[in-house]
Amino acid sequence: MAASQRLLSMSASLPRVRVAGGHLVDPANGIDRPMDLWIDDGSLVAITDSGERLDGFTPDLEIDATGRVICPGLIDLSARLREPGFEYKATLESEMRAAIAGGVTRLACPPDTDPPLDEPGLVEMLKHRARNLIQAHVHPLGALTVGLKGEQITEMAELSEAGCVGFSQGPIPIVNTQVLVRALQYASTFGYPVWFYPMDPWLGRSGVAHSGAVSGRLGLPGVPVAHETIALHTIFELMRTTGAQVHICRLSSAAGVELVRQAKREGLSITADVAVHHLHLIDVDIADFNSNYRVQPPFRGQRDRDALRAGVMDGTIDAICSDHAPVDDDAKQLPFGEAEPGVTALELLLPLTLKWAAEIKLPLLEALRRLTINPARVLGRDAGQLSVGGQADICIFDPLDHWTVSSQQLFSQGANTPYLGLELQGRVHAVLVDGRCVFDRARGGFNAESC
């Protein structure tokens, strides 16, 4: 690619940056080779062959990416930032740091805060606080019903104007189907996407583990696969009736994957994601009652895990997310059945995705597609790619860097992960957001000026 590419107007409001010596992997543009990036005023102004100079460009900062991968900033479709209302579990500052340390430059946060994100003022406050941190871009999901009570739909138009990218109940099913129909009709009329966790309100309501031989042997109440599939059947039938656009959050079962596959073949306007830990762990892994394995939906059988992997491979599942949910120690240091579900995963999203890709021999370009351009399309945002003239949201990581997961290594306030004490491969070393270096592991971490 020649250096004569279009060079945009340059200003001094943000530093001029050259990212040099790295291997650029950009799934959206099909690039997988050594390239240098040139950034000015927050935008990518040129992409050149590695080592090539750009006439008229004198960088204020040069980032040496030798031996590392350069890719678009990762996009996470589910990260609980715990504000407002749950600051004892985590704070916006701590979780935004965790996002950046994990290479995540853009994330969606569910509405199940306290109070829920059902008023424009709450959404505007969250976005304002996030912007002031000058770190990842935050895209809130608005509550589908007032207070997430499932009784009265929210003012979606006002929430959308405040910055909501879609609407969701989080993991709180709507019992009243008539309310659900009205919500989908309203959303369909104005083109708002609705994000559903496929959960039946009654089946498995008190369950904590996948219904099967393992939960029976351990004496744990089960969550049947029908908990997911019955909800999916309901959602798809109402989609046919209303024409709504739907995103399915956190698929967990082989049967659920097949239902989504059939719905896509039918032509329904549907996308889906899976939590990265569900691509690795199964119900057998909870045998020692470690509450860090307590998640919602629960880890299911090996056949389900294999079907999830196949679904990601063939495009039935569009994106991989962290499903990041930091939990305080008091809520996790309880018997398995009483512990609060949730894992800390923002900083593990990339290495666990790389682990999955290595195990199935999937090229890095395709693995990163599920973390960049695909989730960007789910969000409806022009992101997840590195194109001349576009935003310079960039992740630089070493795919061969081995590190051991520990509470001291994680920036998240929560250390509730099944991977504590285990060695993973692949680590983020630098991150740029809007062309500003916001993280450099080698130069002290979170200090834009020191980058």
C-alpha cells in the first residue's frame, strides 16, 4: 500500500502518532501483513508498508510494535461497569481501566444497574462520566421496561436520544407476553434493536447448574436447556409478528444454537453472541464447587460447548463477548448455590479468544473478526476497523506473551474468574483511543502523556 494514500488535514489538537514495526490484522479490510499506521488529530491518515516514510509527517510519538499484532480496538457486547448503584462491586474507573488493559476500546453495558437505565438522565450521566475518563467508548443499553419490572415499556425514543444503542431487560425475563409484544412493536416501528437473554421466567428459576448428571451428582438444582429454547421459540414467534430486530445474548446450548441457525436461514433480523468462557468450560468443571464457576447461564455439557464453537465458526453466532460481571468477595465466598453469578473477564477476552482459535486452528484474522467488525455491526457503529479517515482506536498485543492470571495482575476491582492461577497466552501492550495513547504497559500503564 503506497504512502501516497490520502493524507488528511493535520492539526495540533492531538499528537501525531506513528505505530511502526507491527503486523496489522484488520478483518474488515482483509489486511494481514506488516504495516505502519499514521495518526493525526485522532484519525488514521495513512497506512503504509512497514518501514516506509510518509512525506510531510513528523510524528510527536512513535510506538514500536515490533513482534506484536496491531488490530482494531476490541469491541465487547457485554460489560457490567457496576455504576450506578453497585460501586461496592466495582467502579466505572476500575472497570474502564480493565477494559483498556484488555484492549477493549468500545463496549456495551447492560441496563441492570441500581437504579436501572430507564431514564435519559441516568444514561447521560453515565456517558458523561465515561467520556471524562478519556478511555473506552461506552454504549449503554436502555431498560426495555420501567425499573426492569416487565410492566410498562420505557420511553425508548428519549433513551435513544440520550445515547442508548438498544434496549434490554438484562437477565430479567418479562413474564407478561402482552408487554413483550408492545415493546417489540414500539421498537420495530422506530428501528430500535432489542437485546434478549433467552430465559424462560419459570423453568430453572432456582437452578444454579446445567441439568444433567453432574448437577444430579453434586446435589445442585438444575437449569434445563428448555430454559433457553422455550424463550427462543417465543422471541422468534414474536419477531415474525412484529418485524422487530433482535440480538440474542449469551447462547449456551446446542439446541439454542440450532434454533438461531434456523431463524437466520428463515431471514429473521437476528444476531447473537456467546460469552468467551462458554467456549472453554463445561459443567464438569464445577465439580469442586468453586463459586468462581457460578455463571448465568450455567456451563453446559461438552456437546453444547462444541456446538457453540461450531456456531461461532459458521457465523450463526456473530460475536464473542466477555460477559464481564465483577462481584464483591462477600458474594462469591459462599457455597456454590448461594454465590452470586458472574465472572471478571474484560482482561481475559483476548487471550481466551486466542486460546479457542489456537485449539481449532482458526486464523487470527478470523478470530479477531468476532471481536471487532462483527460486534461493531451489532452495535450499528462505524467501528471495528482501521481505515484511512476513520477513528484510530487501536489495540497492540503480543500473541506469544505468557502471563499468569492473578488478582494483582488484573485491573478490574473484581477478581472472580475461574482462571485465577492459570497461565494464558496473549497480552495487550498498548492501546490508542481516538488516536490518543491511553495505555502502554511498558511505560507505566494508564498515562496518556507517558505513552
